[in-house]
Amino acid sequence: MNRVSVSSSNLRSVGYDQANQVLEIEFNGGSVYQYFDVPKQIHQELMNAASHGKYFHRNIKDNYSYDQVK
């Protein structure tokens, strides 16, 4: 999945597979997680948030199932 670099103290890059509603996040520590059944709107809001890290922690982290892929 292609990811886009973001300016964040927590997140390094974010990718989204719209067809499968999979959000992929690479953290600054190098780990990569995929979050499942994430609506397109959530991805858009994350990318437009003033703070990507705060948006992630408030709206994604504990709200979607996930797997660590790296």
C-alpha cells in the first residue's frame, strides 16, 4: 500500500485502501499497523487534521480492529 508522509511527532506516514477500507499507519518508531473497516471520511479527516497524532488517538486507535504488519 502506498503511504503519504505526514508531519507528526507520532506518525510517519498514512495510507488508505478505499476498496477494502483499510487504513495503514507507519509510526515514527518504524512499526506499521493496518486498521480495518475505516470509512473514507475518517481517513480524510485524519489527513486534514491540525494534529494527525491527536486525531489518531481520539478517533482511530481504540475504535477499529487492527493488525501489526511490521
